[in-house]
Amino acid sequence: MINSIITELETIANAFTSVQSFIYNRPSAVNWKIRTKGYPCILVDSQTDFDPNGTNSKNLIKKNTYTLRVFAYDEYQITEQNEITQQAKQQELQNILDQYIAEIRRRAIATPSNGFIVTNITNGFHAFPVHNDKLMQVVLTLSIEADSHCTIGTFNY
């Protein structure tokens, strides 16, 4: 199911006119992967936690709750720093992330066939400078619940 979730998050990022690129990787990837992409960028941390929830009559996991850290990055160059305050730039980037998360939630409700829903949004923070002296980031943590679609395995005793 994680594949379907990440595919949907990438689809949304690619459709969002305020976002230039999407990365599913570790946050350090902005140091090397982004060179071929543009800013603002959405990065979903590939180190994903998940918690299994409940079992069905066949003892298979019913649902998983995934915890995803979603980052928004943008450049904040010295020339821009002379024109726009850090707080204004942080708010601009936070608005992009908020709009992105709102679209994830909207599509999950409008398209239940995706099989997941955002159940919680927590742990937001701003950071500057990050990874190098020109990047600013905003982060939110999403909890996404999804059906496990687990089936019985084959065992030969």
C-alpha cells in the first residue's frame, strides 16, 4: 500500500502549480537529487514508520497507519533575503505545504478507491538554513491509514 500512497502524493505534487518537483527519498537527497529538479520542492521522507492495526478472521493485518514526514523546500538566496523577511518566506512556504496537504486530504475523501485517508497532521516546524546556506524548509508529519490488502502466504511444511 505504501507504493499507492507515494504514487498519489507524487501525482498531487506534479499537478500543483506552486511546486516544481517531488522526491521520495531521505531529506539529505536535496543536496544531490534536487540539482536536476526545481524549487519549491516537496520531499516525502522514505524512512516511513508504520503501525499495524487489528487482524481479520484469518489473522491477517487489517490496516496499517503510516507516519510520513512531508517537507517543502525552497531557495532563499541572499538577494531575496534583502527583499523578503525570513518570516514572510517561511509563511509562503508553509502556505504551499498547507495547500498540498489539503489537496491530499480532499482527494482521499473524493476518491476512496485510493484506499487511504489522512487521520492526523502533527509536528510542524520551520528551518533555515538547511542542507546548505540557501534552502529553507517546512515540515509536517502525516498519519495515513490504509487497508493492508494482505493475503495468506504459501507455506510448505
